[in-house]
Amino acid sequence: MSSAFRRPLVAASLASSLVLAAALTACGGGGGTPAPTAQPMAATAGPAFAKARSAYSIAKTASGYTVTDLATGQQTAATASQFLTFSDVTVNLQIAAQAATLAPADLQLLTELYVAFFNRVPEADGLNFWIEQRKAGQTINAIADAFYAAAIQYSDITGYTPTMTNSDFVNIVYRNVLGRASADAEGLAYWSGALASGKETRGTLVSSILGSAHTFKGNATWGWVPDLLDNKLAVATSFAISNGLNYKDAATSITKTMQIAAAVTPTSTSAAMQLVTAVVGTGSGSSGSAGVATYDEASIPGYDMASTSLTGFVATNRGLYMQALDGDAAHILKLHGNPIFNDWTSVPFADGIYSYAPLNVYTEADRQVSFYWNRRGVESRWGLYTANTGSTPGFDVEDNMSISLVAAGGTSGVIAPRPWVVAGFNSDLQSLYQDDGAYTSVRKTSDYFGTAAAGSDQVANLSSAILVAHPTDGTVFVGLGNKLRVFSASGLQSTATLPGDSAISDMFWHDNVLYIGYGAKVYKRTAAGAVSEFAQLTGIAATLAELFPAPGRFCLNGGDVITADGMARRISDGYTRSWLSSGTLTTQQQQELAIVQSQVAGAGVWCSPNNLARVVYTVDLAEGKVRMFSAKN
């Protein structure tokens, strides 16, 4: 590996070292053979089931959990303090709540070091144990050294031996952490020297290399390394925390969890997630048999890959809007996707269009086409198009006005809430304005937008922001860089700063909670204003970096976060499974799944939380097609 990976990160090294030991000790005890992992300290034995885990669904309830036999429909209750026993695995029902009690950064480090040191995903009980040890004050270096001590006891499994040279040790770490067969000469000399000098122990070296690797996120040459680590972390989180899984004997545990980790690549988690889904099943009941998602496809009218640019994709409960630009001309296109597919409305704007926003993304009527639009330039215009009249009314030309962005989307259209714009009047200064609802017969834009929201003119680069109107209360949410600001018509209401230096890319509403795409993660903002991390976007950033660098990585539908790698994460409890298939597939269905996966690969996803059907749209820019999938539950 490049000598750049020699750069030590002291803080990251310290934290990661803690995790290192966690992985090893969880592999087994201190005897001659790896011991089965113990049940979590506070858990009690719950119901036992005769069949494999995939034959049942597990649903969270107000009082605990309900386990349903998918063949018979028989239901069994369990409490959150119990563990469940199936013929192939046990399920820790406490791990999600336990994980939530540890600082997210520490949890990530614990989980990630399992992957980095052993190239395996953790099991729920082992991770639960080390979470408790960390909370009890166990030092990072002590845990790291315990991992190494366990590793050399089981040399046939880990590859580590008490007599191996420093060079051999560094090469194994490079293989597990960096995904390389061995270290480059410069890196090998640096890290071997750190071990020889006592600067690093074999228990802490892994975390130092891990921390150094993460600093290369987004690097043109080595960015795939942290992408690989992030994808392994996402799969590990699904296996151990979302699904609470443990194999029933140590040999199976080590073999299977290493196979899952080995299936992850820098650009995809699909193969690894399929291995997880093979264990947990899809949760389909007796009414939901095994199968593969079906899809219809429609060619985008007038699309020419060489000259047409498609932007501004917005899914409503009735279809998919997009903006097509071809030179100075523009069209707003709507694919009517539900209930009738492959019927388009195309609205031409011969002199171009700058921004648009559907009037109502939540409760559109069948075949409704309504959106606000604006154009700026020699003649700046603003208007509302609606297919109900077939006209394109435009407000009077305002030479001193320049509208940059439009935000709408209320549940009842223009009145509640009224639309927002980013505009400048009589100057280049951009501010937020909301339609004040007090109109005169003049119908000028300055009449519709009278007074700027206080403080909005202090937001630099406001015209580059993402605007999402609240569905009901009239506020607007402004995503710009790592800041999430909330404005009412009177002014700034609150500001939240997301960690790191990524940029907000997507925002969607569901049940009065705002879900925010930020870097490689999804955050959520509750009605009370609290912002917290929700989920890792697995394998998406690298896959979609060229065609869809920001939007299209996730959407919300049916109570799930739908991601562009074919996975669905349930909002209520984090349960993760595929939206492309369900159940145990036949050979023919597996072949069908491979075709479906190829149609999704490299395409963004768009869906609506208010579409009761499991409709997911993907856009294939290479072929100029939109595909509408009927996602599996």
C-alpha cells in the first residue's frame, strides 16, 4: 500500500484498538478450542423453535416481540430481555437497545475492529459483551491486547502465531484492513519499525492502520479502501445489531462470519447482504411467497444521451417528475406511474427553466400534473403550471427579480403551506421568501413575495441549497453543506450542524420526521428538533458517484428506507432485508434476480412514502429508460 497509509492517527488509533480485542475474545474463551459465545449478561432464555430462523418473522410490538411461523401463521410472544433459539442460530433481542447506550463513535469502532482484525463480522452476543466492558471502563489498549492474545491461541483460524515476524504480522493486517494481499515495501518498513521500536504493540497496530486508512475517504487513488471498510461496517451492523444474530457453535460462527465479510467489495454489499438474508429470511408471511421483484420500463421521451441532461427527479404518490435540459430548451416530464404506467406528460419551456417544484408530492390526484417553475435571465419569470387547465400562467416580468430555487409540496397544495423561493430583489443578495397569501390584481412576483425571512440573507450560497417545505406547518428546511436550517416566514427558527464536512444531498418526510442524506449516512430530525444518525448507506456512494453523485441514493416507502444497493431498512426497528427478492428462491428465480440486480446496479432510486403500493423507480441514463419496480416486502 502507498506510503500514505503510514500516516498515524493517534486519536483514531486509540479508539480503534479497543475494538480490536473485542473481536478476538468474542471468537472464543481462553481454552484450547474456541468456546461458544456466552449469552448476554442480562438476557434470559426465551422461546425455542424447531426450524431455522428464516422460517419465521420477528416483529417488534409495544410490549416486546412477536415471532410468527411463516408456514402456519402461529405466533409466539417474547420479551425484550430474552434471547430466541432457532435450529441454526440464536437471536439477541437486547442488542439494538444496548448498542444505543454507547456513543455512536465507540460503537462504530468496536464493530469495525472486528472486521479489520479478523476480516469477520461480529455476532450480537460478543459485541454486546464488549459494549458492556467499554461502558464499565475497560481501557482501549487492554481490550486491543486481549484480542491479539486470543488471535495467537487460534492460529489455524486467524493466521496469527506467537512466533511470526513483525513483517508477517503487518502483511496479515494489510490483507484484513486494507484489502491488499500484502504491504508495499515502504509501508512494511514503517509499520515493522513501529513494532520493533515499541511505539506500537501488535494489539494496537491494527487500529493505527485502520485510522490512517479512513483519512483517505474520497481520495482518487485510495478512496476504495475506506469505502471497503464502510461497507463491511454496514454489513456487520445489519448482522449483529439489526438482526441480533449468533451461530450456535464456534466453528460455524467463525467460518460463516468470515464468509460474510469476504463477500463485501468497495462498491457493493449485495452479495454479503444476501448471505445475511439467507439466515434471517425476508419476513414474508404465508401470504407472501418467495419471489423476485417485477418491473415495467418506459423510454424517456426525447432523450438523447449525448445532448440531454436529466435532473430534478421527484417521486410523488402518483408518479415521477424530472427536468430535461437540451441546450436552451427544457421540458418538465412526468411519468404517470401509479396506477397507470408508461404514460407521460411533457411540458415544454422553449426559453429554458431554472428550477421547479411539484405542487403536491404527497396526495396528488390520478394524472395530476402541477408544479411551480421559474426562469431567470433576460426575462425572469415565475409561474404555476397545472394540467387541469392546460395553460402555463406566468406572473408579470420583474426585471429586478431573480428567483433561484422553488420549494413546495404541501399536503393540500399551494395554500397549506404556500410555496417558498430563494430570490433577490433589486440586488444580487439572495433571501428566502414565502408566498404571503395576500394578493392584489397586479399579479406581480413582488406582490406574492413581500418580505424576506429574517436572517436568510446571511446564509452564504443560499441559491445552492436544498429546500424542502414542511408538509403542514408552513416552514421550510434548508440543507446547505453540513447545516440544516429551519425558517418560518418570520425568520430563522433553528440550526443543526451534522458531524464532519460532507454535504446534505437528499431530504424526505415520513410521519413528521425528516430523513436527511448526508455523506454515506442517513440522519433523521424528529418533530422535537433532535437530529441523530439513522443508517449507513451501504455500498452506494461509490456505485453511484459518476451518474448520481448526490440524490437518488435512498428514498422512503412503506415504512422502509429503500437504498440503491437493493436493500430496505425498516424505520421502526432497523430490520434490513432485500427489496429485490423474498424467501428461498428456486434456480430459475435466482437467475431472474441476477437480471433484476443488473437493472438496478448504477441507477438511483426514487419512491414516495405516501404511495401505498411498493413502487420504486430507477433511472437508466445509458438506455434512457425509467423502470418501475414492485418491491418485495
